[in-house]
Amino acid sequence: MEWKLFADLAERAGDRRVSVDVGPGSTVGDALDALLAAHPALRERVLDDDGDVRDHINVLVNGQNVWTGDGLATELDADDELALFPPVSGG
């Protein structure tokens, strides 16, 4: 699976696209755990002190926010696109 990272998350990971070793049937939580294990510099930006995803971090599968469905328990298919990004603001 591959994560697309945006803004400072990409900077912390060192790339905008990061592959993780999870397969179909894994969950978004599994893929996120693999991402954070491979790139520990992301952990403090993505997770709060309780180990939960920070409220302002967006987690998407195929362009849909996972929090509108099963959250981190969302099961993944082989062709799913994962994305992780902080809120975007501008003027």
C-alpha cells in the first residue's frame, strides 16, 4: 500500500509518497501503524498524547474521510489510495 502525504507530513517523512507493507484485508489503522513505525518523526504530528489521531489530521481512503465510516477499522482493498494531510488554510 502507498500513502500520499501532504504539507509538513511529507517533509517529516522525506517524501510525498510512502509505501508500507500491508496487504488487502488490512485496516487503515494497520497501514497507519506501519507508516508511523517506518517514519517515527510523523508520530508526534499525527497522534495525540493518548495515541489517537489528532482531530485536525485528515485520513482518507479513495478521497473519502475515514471518520465518516468505520474510521481506522476501515478494511483496505489492493487498489485503495491512502492519503494523510493536515488542515489546509490560505487566503
